[in-house]
Amino acid sequence: MSSPARQVGTRRLPPLPLHKRGATSPHAKPLRTQPAYVGPSSRFSSATYEHMIVTGQSTPLSNGSSRIHAARGSQLSGDSIDGSPEHIYPEQVKAYLNENPTFLEEYVLNNVNQEDLERWLIRRAQRGSHTTTKDIGKVNSSNSPPRRLSRWKFCVHKDKRKMLQELTRDIHRHANKAEVLNELTDCIASAINADGSHLYLLEDNSMEIYLYRPSNLIDNTTRWKVDKGSTIAGFVAHSLQTVCTSEITADGHHKDPKYPDGMAVKVGNIHSILALPIIQSNGECIGVMEMYKNHGNGTFGEEDEEIANSYLVWGGIALYYAEQSNSKLMEKEMFQNIQRQRKLNEFLLAVTKSIFQDIVSMDAVIMKIMNYAQRLVNADRASLFLCDTKTRELYARIFDVGNGEGPQPATKSQKEIRFPMEKGIAGHVASSGETLNIPDAYLDGRFNRDVDIQTGYVTKTILCMPIYIRGNIIGVVQMVNKRNGVFTKSDEDSFETFAVYCGLALHHAKLYDKIRRSEQKYRVALEVLSYHSQCTEDEYEELRRVALPETAPEVARYEFSPWNLEEEAKPLYVLCMFRDLFGLTNFDYDDLCRFTLSVRKNYRKVPYHNWTHAFSVAHAIYTVIKTSPGMFTHSECLALFVACLCHDLDHRGKNNAFMVNNATPLAAVYSTSTMEHHHFNQTVTILQHEGHNIFRNLTADEYKTVIGEIKHAILATDLALFFGNKDKLKAIVDSGKFDWQDQEHRLLSKSIAMTAADLCATAKPFHVSQQVVLNIFEEFWQQGDEEKAHGRQPIPMMDRDRAHELPANQVGFIVGICMPCYELLYRILPGSKPMLDGTSKNLQNWSALVAKQKAEEENKKENEKKDMKIENVKKKESEPKVVKAEKT
């Protein structure tokens, strides 16, 4: 349909009131000697009619031609034709028309053209304020029949009403207000026969206007002020008044000081301008319409202004309701979208809860996906095929048999359905990644009819979509036969979102299956390891048969050397120390035997960090507890003793730095204090073995407290933590604020006690300590050898090529770590003085070795120098003899 502006341009609205002469009524019998005239001219006012005489027989009143003569002060008379008077006065015509309104209406409808009727109505509206109630009463007298004015107005305005209807529909079709106003401007310009028009719109700040162009290309640099004293459009926007003027100068300006710049956009040969403000219902001006006529095409008048205002009012109303309607439609559409999205979100939330909260197997997830897929798009059936990328096949363990029972698992005889990835609709989707929405399956060549033939089921519509995870297709979901029509684009969009959750669910289901299988393997491996990491029944029975000695006084001495005991005697000594500290009333002796033997079995055969080292550390803390009665609580003593016995469980003979540098699995599990965390976990693992829980008679709170104390104590053996603990405790002791009632002080004290027990070899008699140091360095050198094998240079202490530096390294170790530790321990636990004394003596012995080593090195250097001198003398003495022999 053409636009209203184009219709106006082609239909040509009737011109403004102009006289049309030469038209005659079909009922008139004009005389040749007298001119015919149709209707009175609009140039005569009502007062003029009182001094006019109608002559001739041009109307039915006189049955002949008529003329209007000015009769100022005289009455014209003459003979009539057919017995009618020669002259008819206006009063007589008025009286006749008032008495015969039906005649007047029929005459006007049959003899007056539409343009004249419209012109009369416009002029009547302009002079409406001058029409008195009395005049109206004369026309609508009580004797007159009802006037069919609505029909008359319909006849007059039927073309414009159609045009306004088209304009209204066009306004509703435009979403942009500026486009609507531009269309309205074109319509008005065409209706009033303007040669051109401009539409100016106001900026947001309402201080400037700009020219709107249909192309929406706006020159940002061209702006005009909204104020008087500038352009016509600017003045109209400022004053909200209509301007109709013909006083335009040759250069496009105007003489009026209110708008001296004339038209904002200069156009040559302008003669007349009509500018109207565009005002919204809230009284705000949003733009200006400016129409113009060129020279020779007349000027704009009051009728043009009325026509423009009529269009503008109607267009404004239509625009307002169009905006309200569009706004309501948009709100309704937005509400519907929100409701639809909300339902989809609730559906997806239910899917997520159902799938991810109950992932028990891949089959269970597949069945839930198929059920939810059917509900989502209201499909009769749903199938899910997974991709086997190795064989390039699609397979399904769950399928819909079509008996109304929903998805069913495959039978034992038919474990799964498999077919090539390139076959069928599902194969095409899996291969191409394309979504297929097929309204009629039988018209698609890719559809396989064999299943329908075998089952009797009729497939009509199909929606098939791929499921992605990490950019790869892992499966295909196929929905069959939408229950109420065909699958829509909305179904595709909804299921595309649902497919994301399907992919995640399937991916997590696969991971869950892998984790579950790994967990089963782990349990099997744990059972095997537990069997080999537990003491045997023979070992337990052998220890159980040996009676514990009543007393072992030599064990309570710091000088006691665990390294001099036989291997089989050490578990017995552990049980003796345990009984001495805690008694056996609250502990099961069988559990103690199994626990001690299993702890021994879980120490590896490495040079230093072995079962003997664990036994020596447990003995050291035993002596600390015995020589410091009442300093630690019963739970603390129990935790310290067990922690010392287990503090290096499963030690591999390598330190934490080696574990981290070689990216071992232990380092991946524990980022800090790697080995210490592993030792604690091994302790808990042994306690969890059947018949090994030595704490099973404790209450829940006591058990929790003891386990926490054991963990803190084992972690404290990490020398990386020692320096911080030492500095904190030393600062507290130096300040005189140390208090055994302060929990932080107690924790620091237990940490230092654990370190002192771990380093107890340095406090043993020198011959014992020296042998232990050799074992320690042998373990260090083995780690250094392995680091060299991996292309890394070990630290000097672990470099076997620098073994001669052992005494000096030991002196540095005692001075930097051991002596500060034992000095601080002695200040808070004076009973530990023998450990400080023993370490001091060993420091002297190691220092003496260092001095002896230096002396030997100096003597060696002196001897080397003497040997070199003797060699040089011999060389000189031999040289002359050679010369003399040559001369001889």
C-alpha cells in the first residue's frame, strides 16, 4: 500500500476556496442572453445579501437564469416568465430555503461539487465565532425535519478520512517517532500544495534544533538555536507559535526582528513560509514543521494553516496512541518473553537439580535427559545417541520402545544399539553438527523407514540436535512427533539451551564413572597395601607371648642408646615406656601390640629415617616427659609420645625440597610440609586398621583432641617451621611473659620439644652420635647422587664429592640449630639440661675434629711445599751434569 503522502500527491486535495464559473445546474434552463452563475461568492458577507436582487431564471426558484446586482437604495423590478416575478429578493430565497430544507439538501448533494462543499465548511468553521444562536435557530427550525449532517460530512470528507486512516496505519507501522513526524510533514506539505518542507527536531537539552533527513544522516555540525532573533524554526520552537509569512528577502532572510535569519535551511526563490510547532500532550515541543512555496505558486493562507493544524492535531493524537499501543505491545511481549524465560529457567533448574544431585550412573543420567527432553518440547518420543569417536559410530544403551512406558534400558541380549555415524538423520547431525527440524519425515531422504515398518509406529515430525562439550560433539538427541503440531523455532532455541546442560551432565556422568572405577581400584589397592602394611599374626603372637619387664631403669636416662638394642627388643621397650607413662587401664594391650608392630613395618629401610630413628625420638620425648612432671597434660603427653613414634612414617629418604623439585605425587597433594603431612596421614591410616585403634576407649572429644595434638606435633618436626617457632618462643621467654597457662605458649613449647626430640642424636655420647651422623649423611649423599642423575647440582652438604667437609657441616648444624633449640628448651623445661650438655660436648668434639682436620690439611700443604722444594733442588742439581756430558 502506498504511503499517505504519495496518495495525497496523486489524488490532489481540493484547492482552497476559489470561484468556479461556467458550471450550471442540470435542472436549470439558462437564457442565452443571461450568464449562468452557481452559488454565491465567498467574497460577499451576509450583510451584502440584504442589498442584492436575484434576477433571471438560473434556479428552480425563478425557473431561469440568475444574476446578482448591487442594489444600493433602489429596488429593481421586471416581468417574470411563466407567471413568476422577474426579480427575487434574498429575503425571499432565505425564507424559501428555511421552509424547504429537504430541497436545499437535495440540491446541494446533487449540484454542488465536493471541493465547494469542503471550502464552504472550512469558511464556516473560520467564521463560526460570528454565527449567532439565532441564525442557527433559523436554519434548524422546529418545523424542519432532522438534518443528515453526518452523511453530508462523510461525503465531503470521505477521501481525506481514507487518507488519514492510511496515515494512522502508517504511524502504527513506524517504530521511530522521527520517521512518523517526517511522514506527517510530507502529508501536510502535499495537502496544502507546498513546494517543499523541512522537519526540525529538538536536541535533548531543548536548546538547539537540527534538520531531520529520511536517510537518518544527521550533520552534527549544523545546529540552530531555539530562541527569538534567529531562524523562523528556532522562533517557533521557542514561542510555540505558528508563523505564516510571505515577507522573505531575496537572500532567504526576513525583515521581522523575531526571526531575521529566515529559513534555517536556505532554499532559493522562496516566497511564502508556514511553520508550525509540534507539541506533545505534555506541552513539550519536540520539533517544527516548515513548509514553503516558491515565487509564482501563491502564498499560504488561513485555510492552509487550518488544514495543517487539522493534520497535525490528528497526527499528534494518532502518534500518542500509537506510542502507547506500541509501548503496551512491547510490555506485553516483554512480559511474555520474561514468563517464557522464567519457565525455561525453572525447567533448567529442575533439570540441574535432578541430574547433578543424583549422578549414580551414565544410564540414569541418559534416562533423565530423555524424559526432560520430551517434556521440554512436548514430544512423543526421545532418543539419545552417544558418539564413539574411535569407531565413528553412534550407540545407545537406553531407547524408547514406544509402549508408553518411557525410556527403557536395552535387554541383555541387545546390550546396545550401534550404527555408523554417517547413517540416518542422527548420523547426519552427529557428522555435520547441524540442527535438523523436519516437519515431514517421510519427505526427507535421510529418514530410515524400516523402524516404522517393523514397529507400526508413524514418524511425522523430527527435531534432532547435537550435544557439545568443549567444542566437540559427544551425542545427539532426537525428538519425534510433537504432540500439538510441528517443532517450532522456539522449541529449537529452548532445546539449544537445554543441550548445554545435557552436555555438562553427560560429561560429569562420564567423569563420575571414571572416578567410581578409580575408587574401586583404589580400594582394591588399599586392601592389598593394608594387608602388607599390617603386622602379621605371627609377629603379633610372638610379641604377645613376651612378658613386659616390671622396670627398665636404664630407659629413663638421656644417655640411653636405642642403636645398641636388638631389632626385636625395640617394640617391647616401646610398650614398657607406654605403660610407664599412661598405664594399661584405658588401653587395650592387644591394640598396642598390633599398632606398635604395624608402625615398625611402615618405616622403610633407609639409612637414617627408619624405625630405629623413630624409636630414639620416642625415647627422647619419654625422657623429657619423665624429667618434667606436671608440665604437660595427660592428653598432651599421649599425643607427643605417639607423634614421636610415627613422625617419619613411610619416609623415602628424601627431603621436602626434593619432592617438590621432582613434582612427585606427594608434592601435588601437599603443597607445604609435604612429608610431614604424609607421615600424619599414615598414622591415621594405621589407627583405622582393625585392631589398631589404641584410642578407641577415649571419648569423642578426647579422641578429637589427641588427633589434633598429634598432627600439630608431627608438623612441628619440619625444620622449615622451627626457626619461626624458636624466634616467637625466645621473644616471649626473654620478655619474661612466658606462661604455661597460655595456650599459644604451650603450643610453641610442644613444638620446640618435638624438634629437640627429633635431633636427639646430637645429644647422645659422641661415639653414638658420630655413627648416627654418618648414617644421616649417607642418606643425604644418596639424595645428592639422584639429583646429579637428574642433571641438578646438589647442595654441598649432600654432595658426596665433598664428604670431607662433614665435620665442618656438623659444627654448623649444631651451632645454627641444635644449640639454640636445647638452650631454649632448657629455659622452659630445666629437666632437659642433659640434652643441652650432651650437645655442647659433641660440639666440642666436632670442633676438635675440624681443628684436627685443618691442622692435617696445613701439615699436608707444608709437606707438599717441602716436597716441591726438594724436587726443584734435585732438578737443578741434575741439569749441570747433563750439560757437562754434552760438552765431553
